[in-house]
Amino acid sequence: MRFSLALTFFVLVALISNAQKLQVTDSTGWNSLPEGKELSFKIYALDSIAPYFTIEGVDGYKIHFDSVGNFKWSPSYDLVDRLEKEKEINLIVQAEWKDGRRVRKTLNFTVLHQNRPPVVEDLPVFYVKQSSANRYQIPSEYVNDPDGDPLVFKSIQSQLPEGVVLSSLGLLTWTPSRNQFNSLKNSPLLLEFVVQDQPEKAETHGKIKIAQTQLDLPPEMLLVPGDSSVTIKEDERLNLKLYVSDPNGDENINSVGFVPSDSRILGSSLVLNTNSQSEFTWSPGYYFVEEAEKEKLVVITFFALDKSNNRVQRKVGVKVLDTENMEEKDKFLYQKYRNSLIQAKSLIDLLGQNNEKLNKAYKQAKRGKKNRSILNASLGATTGLAPVAIPNDPGTYKAVSAIGGTTVMTLGTLEATEVIGKSKSDILEKMKINVEIRNQLQLEADNFARKYALKSSRRNKEFDPDRDKLLPIINNQKLVILELDASRPAITNYDNKEIRKTFPDFSEQ
């Protein structure tokens, strides 16, 4: 069965600032799909020239995506764990034109676990012996569940010969009478049964051929997998299936449980699906092993008791290895990624403001020689000396000497920028340094934001060296020449939307 969803189109919008955004019309729930179902669509860009499409993050997912935008994917059935139920997949699609325009968009898919019914192959023949209690355990090698679900067997009552009993564990018991045994000699019996997975209840029919002879009995307790020693990491899950059978019938089983050597393994880890079938699921967690220990060994003893207190047990040794907390590491790496871009944006914004101030200062300097002048006054030629009578007291006069002649006054225009203000050449030099640092930082920060947009890329060993390449630009020694505002905070707390305005490829994950 094929599952196909069509993604209507991608809209490519060119804004006034030449920044572009890729939009997705999502009206059919295309981003949520089950395992094994095919998803196909084509990506379109509303442009007279078709772009070249690429996609990132598809490693291991078997996604088919070509350069014209055709997308096809059928998630494998083993992609999502049966206990996990769903898994988030993040991809980045990029459209690029020959003129250098480029648009990137993150696609988020939620893959849902798809339960599959059990698989029943041709079973070995059940050979029985007359007037004896014959037992036949349906082999797990021939009946299994593709998803690893626990199985429960059911009989079809209308097809059961007299005396035949099929347990939920797949144990068939029969003590045939003389007539029943003789009828098998010429006409072997085909007994149909139903196998059902838990807890989804998907069913498959199978058949057992019964003929004359006998078969040995299976063990009373069976662990699947049957290893007595297991090694797991702290972030891994231990899953064991426990099957218990009783010679006197399943109804004789009184209790099933386990005893751990470490009290942190809780009793709720064992779930009883039926009286004879159980499932043990346990994940240690990142803090189970001390860092100094590196590993820790625990022993889990599984047991079963019948109504007569007869006991059977199996021991499993579990070695738990100390494991790096990837979830916390991803959060830490993201903060380093985001903080680096915040530092870059803070300086870019500051340099942008400084560039405006320098432009204004340069314009004022150019207008200075027209608006600023120097006033100069000097004495001209002296024509002579003469006494002058100045009134003093009433009726009296005081004689003083006076100089006569001409006075010359000049109003001369000078280059005010060279005499009073700052030099135009100094302002131009600062403007050049300002633009040079800003352009270099914008380029390097754009590359950094694009290269480490995915979680997996930030885990690479190149992340820290690439991050360190931004520091010499942010701490450029020429910044001292620009005389930037020292009262401004070194780092501004931007939100993700503001960061993306400066770095379009910035990722919020």
C-alpha cells in the first residue's frame, strides 16, 4: 500500500530589502506520516527562472530529492522505535539561482510508528505419540513480530480436535486417543491458530501440521533475548521478554517478578501482559553511573512461582556504560551557536550606527569652509596728532591728545575643517575601517549560521574552531580607532526573530 501526499507549492517572495523567504502551503498535514507510507511532492518557486534545489540532513533516511524539486520518501519501518511512537526529522531545503539569490527553509517531519502484524512462516511438523501428553512449542524462529512486539497465541475453537489446548504462549498440548492417533497415519491434521501482537492486537493466521511421532518439551522459563550478560549505554533501553510455562498448565502460575541488585531499578519496569507472558523495559538514565566509575554492573534475577511455591529463576548481568548526555550537549552547543551570532549582530548594529555618525560628520566638515570665517582688523596710515578739549567740570575743559587716520578691517574665509574642525581625511579613514570590519563580520557570521544550522553539524569537531574564527573580527584592534560609544552594552539580548533579520540562515533548533 502506497501513501502519497501532494505539497501544493512553495512560494518564493522577494522583499524590498532583497531578503527572500520560502513559504509552505500546509493544508493537508503533509509533515506527519507513518512508517512505510510514501510521501511525494514537488517544490515550486514563483520565479521566471527555475532555481537549483538541494537538501541537507537526508543521510540514512533514503530520501530521493532532485535538483528540480521532486521529493519522494517512504520512511522505513525501523525508523521509529515501537516504544517511542514518533520521531521528529528535520531537513533543510535550499533554492539557489544563477544570479546568487538563495533561499533556505527548514522542513519538520513527524514520523509515526506503524504497527505491523506478526509474521508466520511454515512451521515444523508436530509429531505426536499415542496416549502420551505431547507438547509442541511454536518456535519463535518461525513466528515473530517485525516490530518486536510481544505475541499472544489464540486457538480457533471450531477447528480444535478433542483434547487439544493451545496456550497464549504458543504451547500446544494434546494427548490423542487411539482412534485420533490412528487417523493421523493416513490424514495428518492441519490445525489453524491465530497469533496476535501486543498491545496493538494485530492478528495473523498460521497452521500446524500434526502427524504421528513425538517432540521434546521447551524450558519452563524463557528470556528473549536469551543472553545472560548484556552491555548497554546510559541512554539505551533494555527490553527483555519473559515467557513462563508450567507443566500443570498456565493457570498454575502464581507470580512472576524480579529482584535487582540496585534499588534504583523499579518494580514497574516489569509489565505482565498475561499470567505467563511479561515484558521488562528499563533505561538507566544519564545519572545512573558516576563519572568516576565509567561503568556499573547490576544483576537482575527473574523468577516465577507456582501455587505450590516451586521456583524457577534466570539471572541477567547488565553492564551500564557511562554515556555523554547528548540532549544537554545539544542545548549547550546551541547556546554557543546563538551567543556567537548575538555577539556578531551586536557589533554589526553598533558599526551601522557609527557609520551614520561618520557620514553626518563628513557632511558637516564639507560645509565648514562656507559657514565659518575669520575677522581681522588693523590700523591704517596715521595722519597726525591734535589736542582735543573734553568737557570736565561745569564751565571747564580738559585737553587730551588724539591720533587721526584710517583703520582697515578684513573678513577672510579659511578652510575651517583644517583649522577649527577635524580633518576630512581622518573621517574618511574611519569610514573605510568601519565598513571593512562590518562587511567581513557579516560574511563570516552568515557562513557560520548556515553551516551549523542543524544539531548534527554542531556536534562535529570543526564547530569550535569555526566559532573561534569570529573572535578576531569581533575583537578587531582597529575598533579602537573608531572611538565607539563605550557606554553601550557589549552584548545585546536579541530574540530569534531579530537575529534572523541579520542572519537569514539562523536556526532556532
